[in-house]
Amino acid sequence: MRRRQKNIPAVRKAVLPAAGLGTRFLPATKAQPKEMLPLVDKPLIQYAVEEVVRSGIKNICIITGRGKAAIEDHFDVSFELEHLLRARHQEDLLAIVQQISELLNVTYIRQREALGLGHAVWKAKDEIGDNPFAVVLSDDIIYSQVPCLRQLLRVYKRYGHPVVALMSVPRESISAYGAVDAKLLSPPGAAPAIYRIVDLVEKPRPEDAPSNMAIIGRYILTPQIFKCLELLKPEPGGEIQLTDGLRGLLKRRRIYGVCFEGVRYDAGDKLGFLKATVEFALRRKDLGGPFREYLRRLCGTWQ
């Protein structure tokens, strides 16, 4: 592995794209943002925000679109609700509500049309400027002892180059992801495994995929990505893909990958959302025991 570089700029901001239409969850998302769907008792986007904060970043730029006002309201101060909880002496709930608005410094940028993840990231260029930044997708819920984003930041601090999160997926499923051709740098069996990216392909057919290593929704990027995204021609559907921008960035500088330690749930998919709900509930000290007993009885009923 290469020696640790010096004078690497710190990552102080994270971009959370949240302008998608959430069509896979219709009709639930007809009038509410997909990012506000509750996973047990917190909206999806709050899990992403908490991971960012636990990774040491407190400045967040959320890319929103039409019908996303609930996201802004959620992270804002709620004077009426706080007053009511205070009057009722519900101090535990008051602390939870106040903590949400105190988590971070947040700005919002409007993406008028859902033109792909690459376009959403590009919209943050003026906010980010010439600084490195993180990108976190709230569809990808990751349970881990060390936040996934922090695992990427450790690699970025060593090499000073962009880093993406990687995960092995069944080859027949690779067409749903960006796939990479990558060279293992860390010793075999070391965790997390660190790779140097050789090539990236957006949603390849299984027979054409360079590997079954998929890019998951966590990135540490350098500002050169904005120029790479500007040079891309939109796909036939009008979208600009971040993976294609990364492929252009790879021609300018190295990109590393981290096969993170943790469990990832695709909360943008109905089945993945249900799995995440069950497993997060089972991990809860206040819910796990009774919920586990309920599931045992339920399994017996349905056999």
C-alpha cells in the first residue's frame, strides 16, 4: 500500500441527493418524499444524516425537488411541537425532536428535473467549490459498528484521492448497479478490503460486467468530478449518471474502493425496505424482545 500523503484537504461537507420521484413506492410517495418514509420511527434520510454526523461531518447540502418540503421541515426547528411537549412535560420526546434540528448545518438546492444522480451531484458545485466532499444516498441504509462513510474517509485520508463504497453482489444482479474492475491493494483477508479502481461501468449486462463488485451509495469525491459531469452527454432518457462521471475522473486521477464492513439494505426497493424494517426493529432494545416473540408466533401461524 502507498504511503500516507500529507496536506490532504479535509472533507467538511456532504451532499445528499433527495430529488427522486420515488415511483417504486407509489402511491405512498404521491404526496410525501420517499426519503421521509419511516424505517421503524425515523425517516430514511435521517439515518443518512446521522451516519454523516457520526463520521465527523456537520455541513450537509440536500438536493431537493418539487414536493420535498417535508424534508426541510423535518430538519428545521418546530416551535409549536416543542412548546406542546414542554407543556406536557414530555422531556424525552422533546430531546428527540430538538436533537434532529441540532444535528447539522444544512443547505438546500433545488433540482428542477430528476435528471439522474450525476446531475444532482453537479447541482452542488457552487456550494462545494474547490473542496473534497462526500455523497450519501439515503436509499442505501447501512448498519455497521464504524459508519460506512467513516471507513471511506480513513482511506481518503491515506491516499488523498476519491473513494467509493463497494459490495459483492450476485452476478445476475449486477445490472442494477455500477460495476468496477478493481485491483486488491490490502492483504488478502484484511478488513475492510481496499481496492484501486481500474474501470467503472454503469449497469452492465451480467455477461459484460467486469466483476460482481458493485458501487454502493457512499462516495468521497474531489471537485474535478464537476467538470467531468459537465462534459457528459445525457443518456437517451435525459439522465446524467454519476458512474459515467467517475469514469471520466479516473482518467485524471486515481480512484479507490472500500469493501466496507457492515450490512447494506436497499431501502429504495419494497422488499429491501421491509427487510431493513424488521432487522432494525429486532436490534432495538425497547422493541427487539417483544417483536422477536411476535415473529415466532407469526411464523407458527403461517406454516
